[in-house]
Amino acid sequence: QTVVTQEPSFSVSPGGTVTLTCGLTSGSVSTTHYPSWYQQTPGQAPRTLIYSTNTRSSGVPDRFSGSILGNKAALTITGAQADDESAYYCVLYMGATWVFGGGTTLTVL
Amino acid sequence: QVQVVESGGGVVQPGGSVRLSCAASGFSFTSYGFHWVRQAPGKGLEWVAFIRHDGSHTHDTDSVKGRFTFSRDNSKNMVYLQMNGLRVEDTAVYYCVKEGFYYMDVWGKGTTVTVSS
């Protein structure tokens, strides 16, 4: 069974840039997986950030960007802010099903 | 505005049943499918199921096959998740999510299901 992989945790300094990735235990991530990214703070519902690899959802600041880097999907935060400290989840479309990665907890310090 | 609101959660005994409801408003309901996503306490998000805009097809994750059923009532702008044969590991916050183009677009605040004796 293919698993979607994410870094369990990451840290970034305020104002810094960080790239979170989303891979597969078997194979490469491509645009046909329609990678999407979600942000979740504790106790809150997730918020949609990026869909179809690199399209920002309405109202999402342009410091968030999505791409394919090598064989993974990537979420890059440029100019990280304190309120970016959250869990970030990627989702891949696997043909009639969707699979979440385990999530990355981002610390801004 | 575009909104989805879940209801129906609660405490249920193992082996029991519960039906979750999702009320949608602010958009053309019959044009969109819906996902159900759950999150166990302290864990990550897990995709559960998707129902198409016309209810003609549903897709679900292996762990709920044969136990959960998914439906919608386009006359009421409602989506339903019927959960039978509940297990302790089904304990989670359940989110109803309006679909986007191969992604999850608008999220509800979730409703909590606790399976416990």
C-alpha cells in the first residue's frame, strides 16, 4: 500500500523560508495527483491553502506557494510569520480516493 | 456565504450506529460533491469518503467499507454519513467538506463522534 510521506516536523525563523514536501513511498508525485495543501491550528478546522499543485485558494497570502520538486510536491512559505506555526497536510488524489500525508508540524522560532 | 455545518455527533457504544448530517448553503448544492474527513484525537487527518454531486457514486477508504454509507438529499441541501458497526478506532472529529477540483475546498467545523463503552 502506497503511503504519502511528509516530514513530521520542521522549524523556521521568523522571516525565513521553508519548504515542506509530500512524497510517496512508491513512485513519484506528479501533477496528475493534484497535490493540495491544508493548514490546521490546534482546535480548528483545516484551511485550504493550495490546490492543483500550485493554485492558491482564495484569500491565501502569496507567501505560500506550491510546486513539484523532483519527485515530490512541495509547499514553500516565504517570509514566515508567527501565525504560520501550524500543522500542514498534503493530500494526493490516487484515482477515486484521496490520501492524506501524516502532516508536518511547523514551528516558527 | 459558502458554508457547511455538520451535526449528529455524540457518544455511542462499540457496535452501535450514528448518522451524521451536513447542511450546505451559499452555493449551488447540486453541482458539487462532498468529502468526509476525520481526525482521531491527537492524530492527523484521514480521508473517509466522497460522494458525487448527483449521489451516483461514492468512494470510501478501506477501513470503513461495509460499515459506513454515504448519501445526499439534493432537495434539502443535505449530505449524510451513516456509520454502523462502530469501533473504538472510529472515534474522531468528522468534517464535511465541499469539493473543489480534485481537492477539498470548504470545510465545516466538524462534529465529534466518541465510541466508548
